[in-house]
Amino acid sequence: MARGAMRQRVLEVTQTATQSGALKRIIAGHQLLPADRLGVQCILFSALAQYRRPGGYAVKPQVVGPDASAPRREFFDPFARENVERDLYIAPVFDDHFLVLNKFAVVDEHVVLATVEFAEQEQPLTASDLRAVWTSMHALDAFAFFNCGYESGASQPHKHMQLISYSSVKQFCGLDMPPLLDWIHRALQRHPSDKAVQLPELPFHHYLHRLELPDDDDDDDAVSSHATAERLLEIYSGIMSQMNACEYARPAPEDASARGQQPIAYNLLLTRSFLFVIPRKTPAFDGIEVNSIGFIGSFFERNDEQLAFFSAHGGLELLQRVTFPPLR
């Protein structure tokens, strides 16, 4: 489906899903936080009253990772063929993926790219995944992200990536790219595109690879899309090898048995100009949950205590708390 047609389809499905009640809006307002030491003004969204969590941090459950020895519980798979909500369905992407609206909307034009057949969310991305997401990014003029592993903020076991259009975020920040992605895009211009780098200004361990790939809007060019997917896979696989070779990015010995030697969790963000991977050590800090969206410079507060944290410390401090320290 061409760019204009896909974008129009998303808008039509959004209107239908809003009217039917299948699409749930969950924000009451937003603000731009004061500029941090990078000069980035992060976006802070506030939850509607019914989604707010009263109370502070004094009494809260401990964040505990999944117990590999525990029996699997039955779960509802919203991306299984028989469970996909008709009012949220957008379109197939090749033979092995499809697009649906994200049911709980913070911004417009937030879609999910899921595999047709069930695959575990923790499985590495494949050339097929990357071809589907790159094609969808072009069709929707969007960036993409992937939450992999419990500590990354992942919540659905069925393998999926997500995309958000640039225009839907621009209305909140006034930039062509989300705030932190915009800063990274500019900072990477002075770096080569033949290897992954770490920007010393970012206070957490990460991998950034500047991309120079064909910007071809002809999504019928099968040869081009396959070649791009293979190059993306090569870059992604190289970063995964580097990440998994880091000693400190492994669970402590006393925790390893409880975690069942789970692979390192990470967040991944993909734009036309770079691939961004962040290893994660915890899914939240002081009750504030962080997934890939945090690394675009966008956050979500559910109570007054969380609002106070952002007012006092900002978004960059939160990202530092849920990640590993940078390599020096």
C-alpha cells in the first residue's frame, strides 16, 4: 500500500474506532519540561482521571522479574487472528505481518506491526520483521520502536513492533522529530555510518548506528526492500553481538538462576537516519514505567508524585536510572 493510501487508511480506521469505542484515549493534557543539559525539552503527558494512580511511593509492589521456573499462565493474545478487533485492523504488510491501531492511544497515528503467526517477543528481529517495519515507516512517515524483554517495558508476549507518525508528535513539541530523536539525529551527523557509536553526552549505555539506506518510496520494489532489510539485519545483529558481550550487562550470579539466564532486555528505536539500541536493567524507577517511548523524549505521569519527580529531575535523569552506565 502506497504512502498516501496507507496514511489515509490509518485516519479512516481511527475515526471508525473512535466512534465505536474500540479506541481508548488516555491523556488529559501535556506540557514541555524545561530544557535539560542537552538542550532537549521532553514532553510530559498526564493521564486522564480514571487512569491516574492515587498515592505516593511509600507503599508499592517490588519490581520482580519473570520466574522462569513458574508454570506459564494462559494469556489473551490481542494479535492472534481470532482476537484482532475488526475496528482496529488497518492492513496486511506482506504475507507475514499486519498493522492495527494501538488500542490505548496517547497520540494519534500510533500503530502496532504484529506477526501473523505467533512468535515470542523476546526473539531477535528477522529480515522479514525489518522489511515490514521499514516499509511501514515509509508508508506512514513514522519512526518505529521495539520493546524486547521484561526490563524494557514489554507487555505483550506476541512479537510486535510499534510505529508513530512524526506529525502526531510534532503537534506537542513543534519539531519534525520527537525531542530526543531530533537531538540524536543532529549529533550523529559528525559520526561515521560504518559502525555503531556511543555519544558521550548521553548518560547511559547505548548503541547508535547512523543509516545511509535507499530512501525509496516505491514499496513495490521487492529487490530494494529485501536488500535494505538485509543491511538493517546486518547492523542490528552486530549491535546485538556487542551488547551481549558486555560483562556488566549480565544478571548478577545470585540473580541468574531466578531469571533462568534470560537474554538482556533492550529498547530499539528506528528512524530513516539511525538505529538506536538501549540495554535495560529495570522496567521502572520509583513507580514510573519506561519503555521505548521514553527514549524519544516523551513520558507519562499518573499521579502527583510522578509529576513532582519530573519537575525536580527531568526525563534524562529517569532514563539514567533505568539503564546501565555508559562505557568509558
